Amino acid sequence: MAFELRREEILDADRLSAMLTENPARAAQAILVAARAGMADAQALLGQILLDGQGIERDPALARTWFEIAANGGQLMARNMLGRCHEHGWGGAADAAQAAMHYREAAAAGLDWGLYNYANLLGTGRGVALDQELALVCYRRAAQMGHAKSMNLLGRYLENGMACEADQAQAHDWYRRSAEAGDFRGQFSHAAVLAEAGRVDEALHWLQVALEGGNLNFLRVSGPALLQASDARIRAMAGQYAAKAQALA
């Protein structure tokens, strides 16, 4: 029996998320039917669940194909994800120049994730010429749209005076906004500012939140950094970061 989704359900991210949690296999079948019927949002979602192996056998190469189909249909997140596939070599060869092309197109259309990913390449000179000024422009634009990771990186540019005049007050404000918007790196940055100001209890709160949400690479880098703190309570958290990293590894 084929399962059908109404168009409004495909466009309802909360509904789809609930379906994938409650019955991933059934949701995946319904998404597949909608994708084959030509719905670009379903095609993009199909690419994502194929990439993640959620409710369907993991197949990065097929995920890349569906992202390309959806992107050619004008689906911006699929365009961004196609860039991710090229950047990281998911489902095919890695090609930073191709990744940059897709990110640039998504960024030009105003997608916050496209702006963020394009800025990452610009800021490191991968696939494109190194251009810190344009990277800053992209991070700022995405941050102003509410993109939490871009908020943190905008703060870093402002703190260090990269491609701009240093502005500590603005940097700290963007770190706070990034933390409140849910980015674990922004939470860590905000905690560092609070600790420096002697607001250790607040810093410990944000370090705990960052610990709970952080990924393996973040925990491996951030844990040792905590050992440099002047407050013993913050230094003690390095052990928690190390333990969580070991568990994830």
C-alpha cells in the first residue's frame, strides 16, 4: 500500500519531523511517493533521509541525486545540501569549487545556510579565492537573519578585528545572541566572555548547555581550553568535556 501526504503536510516541517519520529519507515515511503510525484520539498527531504539513513537504507550517492533534482527545481536547501555533498565527498568525489558554486547560488537567493557555508569557504580559501571581507558580509547577513552559527562567527570577526574594525561590545552581543539561539560554539564563546567578567555562575550554565549540545570535534578542542581558566570550577568542567568526547568517539 502506498502512503500519501498532502502537499501542506510536505511543507509542514513539524508534521514531517513528528512522522519521522513516530514511524520512520512509513514516513520515508510517503516522502518517496511525494518526491517521485515531483514535489521539490519532498525531494529535498528524501535526499536528507537517504543521507542520514532515517527510515530508509542509507545511500549518500542516491541522496546526492535527489538533492540535485530538487535543486534544479528551485529548492534552496537542496542546493545548499548539494554543496555539502560536494564539500565533504558525500555520495561522490569531493570538489570544493563545485561546493562553492552551489553555496554561492543558495546565498545569492538569500538562504541563511547558503550564506554561512559560502562564508566558511571564503574565509578559508577552499574552492574560491580567500576573501575575508566577503566572508564577513555573508556571516553578517546570515546573522541578521537569525542564523545562530553565523552570529558566533560574526562575533569572532568583530572581536579579532578581521576584515573590520574590532568592536568588543558588538562581538560580545553577537556571542550572547548566538548562545540564546542555540549554537553550542556561541554558548562557549558567551561563557568565555562571562567568565572574563567574573560572572562565573552564568559562565558555568552556558558551558553546561554547550557540553550537552556539542559535537565530538567541538568537545575535543574546547575541553583542553577550559584547563586555562582561572576559576577552579571552570577547570573542573574539562573532565566532563573529555568524558563526553570519549563517549561520542
